[in-house]
Amino acid sequence: MSATHITEEELLKDLDAYGAHADELAELLMHELTPLERLKGLVVRYDRPFDSVWEEHFNSDEDERDKVAEDCHKEVRDR
């Protein structure tokens, strides 16, 4: 069985500007993606993950919460 070699001239025969473009975009393989691109679409829901921690720490005390928020704003203003 002999291998048939196609020349560049045969490949480019009847090729015009329209036919030289792909009709679809190629999809990248997993190993070609960046780590962040690999994770895209995996997070289903992300709703304020620290709310329960905040409530446990301050025991739902509105005054304490306001004091902490005020202290944070004061630090930012003083910079």
C-alpha cells in the first residue's frame, strides 16, 4: 500500500476567499484551557456565604453590627 502525498497546489486548488474561512469556531480541549476557564460554569449558586458566620459572631445584635461597620468606614476615611 503506497501513501499518496497531496501537494500544496492540490490543497489550494479551487479555494476562494469565502471557502478559506471556517464555518464554525473550534472548541478548545480541556488541557488547552487556563485553570480559571476550566472552572467556568461549575459554580451553581453563590449567595452571601458569610451571613451565617456574621450572625453567629454578633448574635444578631444590630448595635454591635453598626459599630463594626462604622469602625470600618472610619478606617477607610482615615487612610
